[in-house]
Amino acid sequence: MRYLYGALTLLVAITCAIFAVSNRASVSLSLWPFPGTLEIPVFILVLGTTLVGLLLGLAVGWLLSMPARLARRRLATRLAVAEADVQRLKAQIAGQAAVALPNVSARIDA
């Protein structure tokens, strides 16, 4: 899996480098409510907007998965409490069985 991740990362990096070298021409960028324009290379515009979109998508995905993460944490806590109760009850039953066994054997002998 590590090699696959490294290979894909290398492929994306090479693709971005080739794209940046191929698209060095400048474009004029003006944002409507703000006065003035910016002259920036095409590759910065494309890669920058792609990065912003990626970060926004990751943020939205993280926020949407928050209820599931909280529920998993709550269930893990409840499971730990239930397992501790089971161990306590097993110990309690084992202690009672040890006390009850001599009485049972005495009845059998009689």
C-alpha cells in the first residue's frame, strides 16, 4: 500500500509539474466586487483553485462525518463500561461458586 501511495503521489507531482511548465502564460484575473485586476500565470490559477476546492471538500467531509465519529466514541465508552461490568460479574459469580461448592459437595456426601 505504501508503494502504491508513493507511486500515485509521484504521478500527481509529475503531472502538476508538466502542467505548470506547459501553462506559463499570464491571464488577467478580476474579482467582481473588488477593483483592479491581477496578472497571474494560468497554472497558479488552476492549481490554486484546485487546492482550495480540495481543502473545502475535505473540510465538508470532516464536518459531515463528525456525528458518526461522536457516536463511535460514545459506543466505545459504553462497550468499555459493559466489558468492565461483565468482568466484575464473572469475578463475583466465581467467588460465589467457590463458596457454594463445599456446601454442594457436603450435600452429595450425605
